[in-house]
Amino acid sequence: MIYFDFAATTPLDRDAAEVYVKVATEYFGNTQSLHDIGSQSQFLLENCREELANIFGIDKKGLYFTSGGSEGNFLAIEALLSAPLKSGKHIIAGMAEHSSVHGVLKRLKQDGYEVTLIPFNSNGLIDLDLVLNSIRPETILITLQHVNSEIGSIQPIEEMAKIANANKIHFHSDFVQSFGKINVKNIAPLVSSFSFSGHKIYGPKGIGGVYINPNFSWEPFFPGGSHESGFRPGTVNVPAVAAMTAAAQKIIGRLEEDQTKFQSLRKAFIEALKPVKEWVDIYQADDDRQLANIIGLRISGIEGQWMMLECNRLGFAISTGSACQIGMQTPAKVTEALGLEKDEAKEFIRISLGSSSTIEEVVKLGETVVSIVESFKRLP
């Protein structure tokens, strides 16, 4: 089986796995314990926090460890709402946000918040003028995914941060798909908060983090917790934090190399689809606004789930969208944001590339997709 679903999750890096085992067996103390074993664990945790803060270019005082991106999005949004820059109950969000963001927005609407969802243009990008026109005096939060997890479009976070700052609006961004794929050091300090995840960068599952600008005096959603300055309850998973930090150091060190590689692989895959290009729609932005390793497309007349199962039968693992909502059997959120019709939305598939992907594999996948399409189109 050849894996092309790296946007859903990545295999654990071997070096990160070694770090995990070493820390789990030698630095197993609870970071809140006052004895030396606990202090050693706390010292290691703070070293990891400082290293990740340096990678992001942020103040380590605002960095908190969570169980992953979904929890991070939830807790970050709740923290910002507990410390608004002005009064109001209006939120602006991207229509294609991750399901964890839509989940908290749905609950907030029940608590009296109003939510305006912003669609994408044909290139998969947010229209800044539309955001500006949606801002009201009572708008207190904007939340926008940095890189869309289903088509890989890169949103203009720097410009959005300026808009939010000028209007005294908190700005949260989901960095789960961008961290480790593109340099976020210049934009991370500009937002009110951001989330990231370990298992998207060849680290362990069940670990991630949130940055909240330390100038904001937020209130914990779960009161009474002593870990992570009260940001979340539960003993900190120090082995996973250390392994995620090791994975982050490794992937950040090869950013340019990976970007060049994925651009070549993307071009090779798209080139392989040329025999059936009349039936293929690829949703992408211009090169400077496109993450090369995520390819979102649809094939006219063929349901994405059927294409995924056929590819699986032939030895390729691809996806029909975000793994966090596939189980709900609903179309990928991005298809709604792009304005696709219901039948078109069902045709969406996602191919995502990773460190082990090769030119030979992507060409083979492209040729397999072509053969599936040609066989399907010949059916009466």
C-alpha cells in the first residue's frame, strides 16, 4: 500500500520515537511533583517549550501544550472570548475551517453569538474585502485556518492580522497544516493565538500546542487546573512533547528541500492526469499561495468515495477530505466554501504527499487514476 494521505496524519519519525521512549522511561516524573524526578521532567518540558517558541519566533510564556490541534482550536477560541478587546458577540470565520472550529462555533451560537462565515474565491482564498465588509462594531473574533487542509491554499494571515488589529478584534489561526511545511516565524507573533499538532509533522499523536499572546489575561475554560498555567487539566505528556519537539527541529531543518521536492511531485502527478484532464478539476491557488503537497480535486461523474475505494483496492491510500469529518459522511467543508453543487462536492478527493513520496509513486498513482477514469467512462 502506497500512502498518499499525509495531510490526515504522518508516520512517527524514528528519531522522534527514540526520544519518546527515552523520555518515557528516564524522565517519567510528574512535572508538578516537588522531588528531583519531577523537577527533571519539568526542566525538560521547559526546554522543549523554549525550543518550540524559538522555532515559532514567539514568547514562550504564551505557549501551552495540548492533546492536539482540535483541542487547541477549542481552548484558544474560548480563551480569547474570555478576554475580548471590546464588547460584542459577533465572530467571523472561514467557511472551510476545520471541524473542531465549526464545532465550537455551533456551541457558541447557542450561547447567543452571531457567526458570519466567509467563502473562498475560485482560487481557494479568502476575499479580504468581504471580511472587511463583514466587520461590525460588535465583532470580537476572527478565526481563519492558515493552510486549508483539503486543497492546501495559503491564506493571507499577515493582511488579516492587520485588519483585526486595526479593528480591535482577536485573531485566531489554525496552523496545523502549515507548521513544518512553510515558514511561519514571521506571522506567528502577529496573531492573537494559533494552534499546531504533532502528528502532522512526524511527531506522536495526542500532542499539540497553542500560543496565546501573553499580553491577554484569559480565563481557563476548565477551572482548577494546575498544569500549563491552568490552560488545560491533566498531567502533561512530557515524552510526547519531547518527541514532537525533536520532530519539529528535524522538519524545520529541511523546509526548503521539502518545498522543492513537493513542487516537483505535484507537477509530476498533475502531468500524469493529462489523458483525462477534461474530466478533472484541480482546486488550487497561485504558486506563492499554494502548499504543494496537498492536491484537492474532483473528477466529473465519479464519486470521491468510489474513487478512494478503487485506489485502495489497487494499493493507494488517498482521501475524500479531512479525516476528522469523513466518519460523518458529509462533503469536505472546502467544497461548500468553493460554492460547489451537492453532486460536485461528492466527487472531491484529496491526495497529500509526504517525506517518503517519490516521483515514481506519484506517476504510478496518476496513471492508476487515469485507468480508473477511462474504465468508468467506458461503462454504459
